[in-house]
Amino acid sequence: MDKKHVAVIGAAGQVGTPLTKGLLSLGHKVTIIFRARNAQNSVKLTEFEALGARLIECPDMKDLHALTKALRGVDTFVVSVPGSKENIQDFEPLWLEAAVKAGVKRFVPTEFGAHTQALEMGDGEVFDQKKRFHDLLLNSGLDWTLFYNGGIFDYFLPNLRFFSKITTFGNMDIPIYTHDIEDIGYLAAMAVTDERTVNRCVQLDYNTLTQNEMLAQLKQNWPDHPFEYEHFTSEYIIEQKEHSGDEVTAKKGAETDKERWGINYVIYVVDKLAAFTEQTLAASQLYPDYMCKRPEDALKDAKFIFEDE
């Protein structure tokens, strides 16, 4: 692959960290744009800088002039921030404008989850926001890549990390595409710098298990452990999607209840965590020799299953 100049916002985040490490390990020039150093990001920023990244502090992430200046000479601009309504609605359009003004060639918006392009308006509030932004992106004149990793092991494999019980949702025979966070980051780094992915979606598709298959493996691996279980039916998910408000009551994550149940609806009711549209390239075909960590191995790992016990 040709070496690119890639700018990243959200480099110290969950996906941003392995993505940025991947870009640097692949030999790309990396510029990290961040608001300020703090206790949460300082160690990572120092590590990135030691690996060769250029750091640009931008206290006001709505400063169009400062962002345009930071993006000059950049080939690809990756936005790896949480897909909140505020980020997508208030920040990302301005970052897109800065990219256009700076002459950036390719824009990679915050996706990294369910295949938004395959969804309909109304399927979920957070996806509706993303689809509105896609309209701006596709009319901007910039090239783009939409990267969809499906699920992350930490959230989609049965574990006791975030809930007191093994929690399942909706249709338990729907295939769940899920990958380890380190693999997601590295594959994203490859995909957003690959000329074959210009103006295309990329779907991670190396691993798939249904919830029923996951539970069967869990019981097989830990036959003597007294797991407790909780299930939310499809009917319950639909009701919550339609009637929940903007409170944030989940133990993990910052989505509002309405956003969270919309996400669960897309994944566990209408089966659109992963999709393969005419615009979509399968990562396993782009990178057939890449060896992903397997969910079957994570389900045998005591540290993974019982980390917070």
C-alpha cells in the first residue's frame, strides 16, 4: 500500500487507540488532533508521539480555522469518536467543512458498528443521525470510506463485565458478527488507507456466532459455574425503542435509553448489525490472510469471562 498522511480525531478512544497504533505500524504519517491532555489520554498520546505521530492540540473543536490548518496536507481524515447525537449533529459537519477547505481527499466518519447504509430512517435514532450526516458527506465532493466492524467482544460475547447476569436480547438465532478490539483497529487502519475501499463500505465478517451458540459454548466451558441469565424479548425491545426517553440509565455507555434500545432493535430484532449491500466489501475478501482472534477462544478465557468478579 502507498503510505498516506492520516489525521485522527479520537485517537485515544476505544477503537481509535488500536486504529492509530495500526496506522503507525503500517508506516503511515499520522496527525492526532485532540482537545487537551488529561489523565485519561496523556499516556496514550505520549506513546503515539514516541511512535512518530504528530500531535496538534485544538482546545475548541469547533474552531474551523484551526481545524482547517491542522488538516492541510492530509490524505485521509478519520473520525473515531463516540456516535453521540452531539458529535454527529454538531461537530462532524464542521469537521467535514474543515476537511473540504483543507483539501483532504478522503473522509472516514464515525461508524464502527452496525451497517448504517443498510438501515431505513426510523430504525434507530443514532442511525438516523448518521444517515443525515451521510447525505452531507456524499454531497461534499470528498471521497469516503464507511467502516463497519459489527460487534466488539467486550459487549457482544457473554461475560460478567458489564451486567450482573448473562444478558441476551431478541432473536437468539440471529448471527452476530463480533471481533476483538485490537483486530478491529488494525483492520480499520488497513481499510481506510486502501485505494480499493474509496467510496465503498467495508464490513468485518471473520467471526459469527448466534447468541444460542455463544451460550452453549459458555455452558460447555464452565459447566459448574452458577450463571444467572436475563433475556429481553423482541417485543420488549420494540416497545422500549418507541417509548424510551433521553435518560442515560445503562450501566455501560453514554447512549440515551431511546438510542440504546434502537441499537438493540437493529441488532437483535431486524438483523442488521452486519450487511452486504452493493457498495459493501467484505473484509475477509479484502484481507484473506489476516488471522482474527476467535470468539470461541475468548469464551474459554477465565479473565475475559470473569474479569469483574
